[in-house]
Amino acid sequence: MSKFFPKLLLILAAFLAGSFFSRYRASTQVVSRVSPPPSPVSVAQINQLKIQVLPPQGFTFDIAWGDLGQRLVKIGVIDRAKFDKLFAGQPDLVKKYLDGSDETSITITADSAQFWVDLLWAAGLAQKSPVLDSGPMQASGDPGRFASTGGWTLGKKDAMTYYSQSQLIPLTPDQHERVKSIAENIYRPCCGNSTAFPDCNHGMAALGLVELMVSQGASDDQIYRTILAFNSFWFPQTYLELGYHFSKSGTSWDRVDPKLALGKSFSSGPGYSAVKRQIGTVPGLNDAGGGGCGV
């Protein structure tokens, strides 16, 4: 009998193992039926997010534009004929901000986003600024080699003819310092640089807008909130996905701290990429597009 005993043990062990794994498979099947994977984001939720981040009516801000457009044309940083040709489909917008002298508000929408990139780009490029004269733009010794300078083709002459040459927006030394401080906290997803290093069109446009708002006494929060709105229309895909990220973390887009959202962790190229890796591909958020760094 002793020689059959090991075989008996092996048969018994095999039977018990088979019974265990059968019960295990059954239990996992029950769990999978009882606990299905999380439901995808609904179409209604996606549409609500789009309305918050990119409202069809856009955003309107109480920013006095005055005759700044006229002065940009007068000094030549904007060649009116080139601007008219580029925005031939929006003649009323061009006339309002290049011919007008008493505009007291600015509205950005999906349709006017490129117009405001280019108009504010001209303002940021030409405005006399310590950010341009002694900041990172000068680090290489040739500020004319960047997209924000070499890429500007809407003037009567090359961009460096106008670079930091005109007192278009009156600012005190303290206000210039405030511009720099705010600009250092504003990033854009096309690169890893802050607005204090405006090496592309969006950076130069944001600098011009910050300078304009600082000159008019806007608060830091107002400035960050305004730039976030402009960035959202300039980079719609990015900010829809950032809005989704914040909403999944329990903060709706209208309650997000604009300074936080514009900071390096979210709005820089590397920061946004890290968020994108976390959220993956979200159905319904993949068709918004984004802005290029040229005219």
C-alpha cells in the first residue's frame, strides 16, 4: 500500500487545485458582471465643458484699446494693406480696431482669435520693454532669430526695425517690473517658455496684452483670467483637455485659479504633455485644433 500512497496524494492535490481554480474563475466572472468598468464621459458633459472653456459668444473684457491700432499702423509695424488682405473676411473687425479711436472693450471668439494674436503680436513687438531689452530674448545676442521676430511679416519693414522701439503703452518703471513679474508666471503649450521669453507669436501677443492691462490698472487676477481666456481660444485643444483634467479632480473650469492654470505645471509644453499622459484620449475632445506660431 505504501507504494500507492504518493500517487494517491498527487491525485488528491490535482483534484483540490482544479476545484480551487474553478471557483476562482467563477468568482472573477461574477465580479466582472457586478463591477463593470467606469462609464465614459457623456456627450452632455463634453458639451458643457466646451461651453465653459470656449463659449460660442467668446469673452468680452473691459480693456480700453483707444487708438492703439492707428498708432501701430502709423509707425509701420503693421502694414495696413497686408493686414486688410490677411483678414479680408473680417473687414468690420479690422476697421474697428485699426481705424477706431475710442474702443473700450475687447472680445475674443473662435473667429477673432487669429486676429487678436496678430494685432497684439504687433503691440508686444513694438512696445518699448525691459523684457525685450534685457530678458531671455537677448541671451543669444540675436533676438531677431526667433519666431516672434523673424516670423513677423505684416510690417512695412523687418521686425527688428520695430523691436522694442516705441512708447505705445505708457508704463512707469514699477509697472514695467510688474509686467515682468506677471509674464514670468504665464506659459503657453507650444513651448516651455514663459511670456517673459516671448520667442513666438503667442508669447509676444500675451506680453502686449499684459502691458496694456497693467497700464490700465487691472489686478493680477483680472490679467491672469484674461490671458487664460485668450490662451484658450489660441490653443483650444489644450485648454479643453486641461478643463477636463481639472473637472475630473473636482474643480469646474469657472473655479480654476487662472494663475495656476497658466503656470508651468499646466500651460507649458512639458506641463501639458504630462497632463495629457494622465488623461489619455478623451472622446469628443480631439477635434478642437490649436494655433501655430506664425502669421
